[in-house]
Amino acid sequence: ENGCQNSATLSIEIDENSQPIADFSASQNNICLGETVTFNNLSSNAESYLWTFENNGTIVQSMEENPTIVLEQTGTYTVNLVATGCGSNNSETTVASLVTVYDLPAALPSEVISICSGETADIGISVDEVVSNYEWQNEAGEIIGNTANINVSAGVYTVFFTNANGCTGSSEISVIADELGESLANFAAPITLICTGESLNFSDLSQNAESYSWTFDNGSVTLTSNEANPNITFEEAGIYDVSLTVTGCGENTFTQNALVTVFPEPNVSIRTTQENCLGTTLLLESIIGGEGQFTYEWQGQGITDINSASTTAEITEEGTYLFVVTITSGNNCSVSTSIEVNVSDCEAVGVNQVSFAEQINFQPNPASEKVQISLNKITAEQLNIQLFNTIGQVVFQENYPVLSNYFEETIDVQNLPQGLYYVVLSVGEDKYVEKLLVE
């Protein structure tokens, strides 16, 4: 207002030689997967920052001054910080460091374990790597153990386990008390009298059972099953004790002695006791091993009596015929067997009885072990002896030299099946045929 003036001067010095210097530190250089790292920027003379975190081609960047980073991949990260400042060349500097991210221990699935009311259980974990520390906590978060296995009552438990790199994994195990009560074994069978080869269904009537162990024992054979309701085939005759052991809340066994009786099937074979020549009546006889009352049923061409132990068949044509007999014991166990019989025209095939010695003897006949054949006043230098079964198969054959007018030879028949055989003595074209019954 009065025209007076005043002034002041401020000097600002610009140091064009002040270069930015990049520097930083990390809150930790070794971390576990999922953890964070805070980087403390120690740079000077800088106005902006570019952080780069690189691990095997994976790059994460930040422009914050002091970033906090979650490194989500295992491995070693190279950390670069570029600090940029003012100056004649707008210069920048870079500094690098390393951060290693370790994997967590393999995650274990949660488990549920059942125990009986009032009991305890041993629980634990198995980890496929070295564990340096265990920590068990209950539902309240209280530490209750620091070993791989602990004994607990019903509840929910969490175990934390730390590997050699200091990384921690966890698993949860629930222990549930079963309130069903004590296990009691019981079972039933619909029938208990059967034949060999037949099967029985056994019905479980147990209470509070979770697993089953059956045994069926006749003193020489023991059958087993772990099914609740097994179907058992009895291949051997005998009287069986049946036992069932069940496990649930405790273990309990129920046994019924001499419960199942398995009767043997009849042991039967068929033999023909007549020569199988056309024009003769074929006699068929069943041979049964064992004692008792039996019923019979024959099948085949020409059978005259279908319900007898022995029967006959009237055959009018040459050929091979099949005869079947079914035998049922008093215990209602049945078995069938069969025989094929070749019927031929004996005259047409030249099996004739001719005499080339005054006396021909077979002793004994029937025979069970050996039969002695003797010929008196034989006029030959060599004798051929053959044995045929009833279907024409040669079961024995031998040539013998004749050194005098008397010949004697013993033939072993004890290994031959029981039945009718034909002994054929041959001198050249002359043949003598005799029936031999082996018992």
C-alpha cells in the first residue's frame, strides 16, 4: 500500500550423482508351501520398485515397496528387486536373493474307528517320510500326546506331524463308541441229513456281529467260511460239529456238536457173468460196496427186470450196448454207473472149442489171485494163452514153449477188475475157450 517491497531466496541443490542403490531382506528364506514371506525394502535413492519372483518358469511380480507374497509352488525362487531413482540418466540398480519353498508332508485321509462302549482304541498314522515331531490334540485343542500312536477313548482327534524341513501336515481320526451291546453267536440249518456232494445253507441268527468265522469238522476234515450265511458243500461222509464265532463288541462262539450227518453214496459197479455171444441171454449184475438196504433201477435195451440187483437183457443183434443202473441207499443217497457191452456172433468170429489135449484144467475157477492152467497129453511145440474181457479187450497174452506132453502155467489175476473173462488157448489155428470168473 505504501509501495515497499521485500524478497527471499531458497537454494535447492540437485545432486545428479546420487544413484539408487537396491537392497532388501526377507522375513524368512526357507518356508513351507502356503506360507507367506514379507520382503523389507532397504533400497536408497529410489523412487519406484519392481520385484520379480521366478521359479522354473513361473514368474510373480509386485511394485509394492514392501510386499508380502504367498509363494504357491515348491522349489527355489530367485527374487530380484529393481530400484529406480532420479538423475541425469534416470538410473536403476538390481539386487537378487533366493527363497526355497518346501512341500508339506503327504496329507492323510480322515479315519473313522468303531469301538465298543467303555473301551479304548490304539490309533496312529503311517507317513512315507521321516517325521521329526508328532502332536495329538483332542476336540478342545488340548495336547494329549507326542508319539506316532496313542490310546484313546471315543472322540475326535487331530494329529500334526512335522517333517525334516519343518513343514507340518495333519490328519483327523474319529473314534465312535458302538452302543449295540455284546455280540451273541447263533445260527440254524434247514436240514442236517444229506449225502456226499450235497450242499447246505446255514442261516446266521447272531446279534451285534460284525465278522464271522465258521468251522465244520468231522474229525478228519475241517471246512471253513467267513460269510454271514454260507453255503457249504460236503464232499466227505461223516458227522460234523458246526461252530460259529462272531466278533463285534467282544467275541462269542456258538457250537452244535454232531449237527450234520453226511451219508456216503453207494459204491457200485456192473459186471456181466455170461459170455457176450449173440443168441445168449446177457446177465448183468450190480456189485455194491457197503451194507444196508438198496433199491435199483436199470436202463438199457432188452432189460427184463428194472428193479433187481441183477437182471438180464435179451439181445437179438450184434453191436455195442449201454446199460445203466441207479442205486439208492436207505439214506436216500443215489449213484449211477454204466457199462458198455459188445455183443458179437461168436461162431462167426471163429472162437470155437476144439480139443488138442486129452485133459485141460483151470484151478481155481472162480479165482481171486491166481489161476493154474494145465494140459495133459498135449501134442504141440508152442502154446499161446490170451485173456479177453467182456468187451473183447486183450488183458493178458503170452506164448509158451511146450517141452513135454504135460504143460502147466500159473497166471496172476489179482490185479484184474472183478468180472467175467474168456481164456483162449491157441495152437496154430486150433483154439480152446474157457470162461473164467475173477472175484
